[in-house]
Amino acid sequence: MAKKSILGATPSAKKAAAAPKVVTEEKKPVGAPKKGHDKKIGIYVPAETWKALQHQKIQEERPVSDIVNAAINAYLKSVGGPEAK
């Protein structure tokens, strides 16, 4: 007859044996994909502008960063400033 281990009867051993395996999912990136040469800036806008950008983001199905970048590039082109590549 085989001997039973007294360690198998301890509460911690039971928890370890009954612990379910945890499956982790990869986090999906939020916002525009970052490139190595991109720089982050912060701006303050009125609440109405922020709301309009959120609605536009949904309508165009693209990140706010892309919308703001397009607006900045159009502005720089219209005033003859250096255009972003």
C-alpha cells in the first residue's frame, strides 16, 4: 500500500492544485499607431471643440490624432510654413 503525503491535505496544497489557469489576452493599442519619430504634444481646447472632435472621430472612423495632424498640415500649407512630411 502506498503512503499518503500529509502535505497534500493542507489548504495551500489544495488551492495550488485547484487554481484555474489564467489566459491573458494581448492588449490592443489605442489611438493612432506611434512611429519612432513621432513627438507627443498636449493642447487645451474648449469643451465644444473636444466634443466635435469626438463626433468627427466616430464619423470618419479614425483617431483624433490623425484628424488633428491633417488640420495642422493644412494650416501650415495655407500659411506657407514648413509642411510635415
